[in-house]
Amino acid sequence: MKIGITCYPTYGGSGAVATELGLDLARRGHEVHFITYQSPFRLRGYAKRVFFHEVDTTISRYPLFDHYPYELALASRQYEVAMQERLDLLHVHYAIPHATAAYLAREMLRQTYPIKVITTLHGTDITLVGQEASFYAISRFSIEQSDGVTAVSKFLRDETYRAFGCVQCELAVIPNFVNLADYRPGVATARDSLVPPDHKLLVHVSNFREVKRVKDVVRIFARLRRAMPATLMLVGDGPERVDVEQEARDLGAADDVHFLGRIDSAAPLLAAADLFVLPSQSESFGLAALEAMACGTPVLATRVAGLPELITDDVEGLLEPVGSVEAMARRAIDLLRDPVRHARMREAALARAAQFSTDVVVPQYEAYYDRVMAR
Ligand code: GMT
């Protein structure tokens, strides 16, 4: 099949999933064309049957444009690439504005040939942005007009039905996945190069948006650090970072908190960690948690949205209500003081992650493409 993929190319779960999906589809013999404004962050170097088509944004500073109409430039590029490459389908990730642009491209192509549009919903496109008054109607329209729609968890499917009604759409659940060749315990960075020998290592990875509650990570850590020597490493960057840095200073924990910024692959760090911390307000799936589990690291997370579909409390990790910093710290301390229980949880995390490996999940997308193409 010839597949066009549009996603946000920047640091984030939806772009990561879209890119890993494209790379694996190409390994399976499909031809994949990424269409976006910059090369996706996980797309590095040459890969057979993978192509990148840049959406030109150079005219964005034209004086008439207070707000650059990116979605029109994107629709135009999707149309051109589809015509030139004879794409079978456009698979867009994150509804706004990608599903809307793909709808336009499909309408432009209608006279020539009937391309299919599949939209994958990832999270805040439904739970936050899509429910903003100014985006609600266009989100609903773009979802309903897609030829196929997938959601990354049952939670997100049900939330889409609840929030949008979506009478005409049938949503398939296809979960996030992880490449076990890249994310595995064996890739761990040597611990003595990361932390003093007696320290426990806690890791968090995110784009530092409010929904991630990164300050809670530091609050949990500050409490845990009173009970045992420990280091916290925070990977990623975003709007909350300055406040999180201040929180670490205010709590007197800054010496043991390291802000690493955006790094290409966190796998070596995840594999070296004792605990991955994800106290999000909402998390439709929690790709970062899955990647940590694939590296054999248990997860301390919130019992919210899609996270309980991935993690069972006390099996592969620990789940507590949003904001319950005391309880999360207490449970982390108990776990890290019990090496036998911790080792059992590591094994359970690895076994659970294997159920979401690329080999298991990507064929579900292929089967879904076949179903949509046959309609
Ligand atoms: O919806 C978002 O916040 C954006 C998106 C991203 O690009 O980081 O994250 C979402 O998509 C991921 C991949 O499907 C999921 O694993 C994340 O749980 C989800 N984030 C939220 O729901 C907050």
C-alpha cells in the first residue's frame, strides 16, 4: 500500500507513534510518505521505502497573515503528494488540524480518484483541544468525515463518543506500541555513570505541559528523598519547566534533580531507572510508561483515563488518584525498600510491555487499513 502520514513532528507521543508506525509499515513492504512541516523527531537517517515531504511554511510571514493558515498549506501538500505518488490512503494523527486538512485534500482529489482518510485520535485532541468551543464543531465534523477512526485506548474511544456524540463514526481501538529492539533492559546506561552507588534512580519523560503535573513528580521525589538517597532525572522540555525547576529549589531537592531537556532516545535511561513516574491529570494511553515498562522499569502513575488499561495496580506498577502526592511517595518508598517485590514488578512490566510490541500492534493497523479500503 502507499500511505501518507501526517503528524506533529515535534517531541510528543502522537508524533512518536505515527513515526514508529510509518517506519514499521515500510519494513513490512508498504511505501510511506510523511507529510508535515518538519521531519518527525524519530525519523533519522535513511529508511527504505520512507519519504518525507515538507509543507512549505516560508510564506508564513506575509504581512496580511496575522495567523498563518497552516492547514491550507498542509491540505495542498497532501493533495500534491497523493496525486504525484498515487497514495492509497492518508493516515493522520491528532485530529486538529490534521483530519480537517485531510478532509480538504480528499475533496480536492474527488474528481481524480477516491483516496481514503484514517484519523487516529491520541488524547488532548479529544480531551482538551477538541472540546474547546472554537474547535468543537470542526473536530466533530472532521472525525465524522474520516473514512476510519482509531483511538489509542478504550477510554479515549468512550470519551470521543461521550463528548462528540459521533453518531456516524465507528471507532476502532488500536493501542500504542513499543519497539522491543530499542526499548529493552539490555540498553541501560551503566548506573555508576548516572547516580552515586547508594542512590535510587527515578525518571520522568514528558513535554512538560500542565496536563503532565510535572511539579507532582518533584513533590513525590522530595518526600521519597527524605526516606532514602535518590536522584530524579527529568527528560523533555515545555511550558512548565521553569516552574518545576523552582519547585525543586523550593523543596530543597534541587541538588538531586537533573533536567536533561529533550534527548533523542530515553531508552538507556529508562532501563537504568528503578521507577518511572507519571502523575498526569489525564493520559489517554501513556506511551512513555509503556516504553519504561519495556525496559523493565515499574511505573508510579495516576489511576486515570487510559493508564489502568496498561497498568494493573501492584502488578506492573503503582496507581493512585491524581494529586495524591503523599500516597504516591509512601508507596514508592515501600516498593523501593523491598527488592523482591521490585524484581517481581520488573518482570511483570516486561511481560505486559511484550503484549504491546510493534509485531503485535502494527498488524492491527494493517488489518484496519484493509477494512477501510474495502468499504
Ligand atoms: O494528546 C496529547 O497530549 C498529545 C499526545 C502527544 O503528542 O504527546 O499525547 C497523547 O498521545 C500519546 C500517543 O498516543 C499517548 O500515549 C498519550 O497518553 C497522550 N497524552 C494525553 O492523553 C495527555
